[in-house]
Amino acid sequence: MKVLIGIVVVLLILGLMFGSMYIGRRNQMVTLNETVKSDWAQVDVVLQRRADLIPNLVATVKGIAAQEVTVFDDIAKARQGYLNAQTPADKIATSNQLYGAEVKVLALAENYPQLKSNESFLKLQDELAGTENRIAVERKRYDDAIQEYNTFIGLFPNNIIAGMAGFKRNDAYFAAPEAARAVPQVQFAPPVTH
């Protein structure tokens, strides 16, 4: 009888220890997952700011470079894609398309020198540069939160608890858009001979 009581006490202690560990680890997973969601919300805010600034930039450029219809169409499609995207992964993909379209509009300044002296264009260009910096900061914070969450739920024994509690790996990391990977082309004018 004493052996049976001893076994029950040991099992009860082990059950309480596991229950306590399960609750603590699960609560930490919830906290990390909520941090990812909060950091995504910040990314979404700055991406929305970019999406809102671009039509003003396009309107300014259209007045000077109206013949660049394909660039303007690309921007309109990319912006609409971003506005219609629902998941972080979709928003990341469409944001990268919007960034590529933004780069094309800003590159038009090279072909249209009057844009370089247009006060509205210069102001919008500065606002977009500031927004891009904010996006970079928020993207980094978001990616760090995902990494911390994924690492935590991937470690033993957390991975067992994560599986029991329904926590899954989040792979919605931001990657640099293709437009940002392109090497800028620098062209020098031929030397002037007298």
C-alpha cells in the first residue's frame, strides 16, 4: 500500500511539474506570437504610408512625363495588389512589387531634368526616403520577432508543447525585393573636347 501511495505521489508531482512547465511555456509562446503580430502591424502601417504617398508622386510625375504610361500602369497595379492583399505573405510580395514600381518612377527623374527642380517631386521623394527608412526598421523588428518565436517553439521541449498547443512555425520573413538587389547603372558622359 505504501508503495502504491508513493507512486501516486511521484506521479502527482511529475504531473504538476509538467502542467506548470506546459502553462509557462505556452504563455511565452502566446506572448512571442503576439509580438510578431504587433510588429507586423507596424510594418503594415509604414507600407500603407508608402502606398498612400506613391499616387501623389505619380500625379506629380505625370504632369511632366505623361508618356511614361507603362510605368504608371505598373504602379497602379502594384498599389491595388497591395491594397487587396490580406495575409502578411501576400502583402510582402505585393509590397516588393510596389517598391519596384516606385524605383521606376524615381528613375524617371534622370530622364526628365525638370523633375529634379520640381518642389513637389523633391518633397515627395524625401518623404518616400523617410518612409523607406521606417520600413527598413520595422521590417527588421518584425523579422527579429519571427526569428525569436520560431527559435523558441523549435527548441526542446518547447517543440512538444508547441505541437500540443497548436503553435506552428511562421515563415513570413521579409526578403529584399528584386528591385533592391539590382546593381545601379552609372553612366558617365563622354569627356568634352575643345
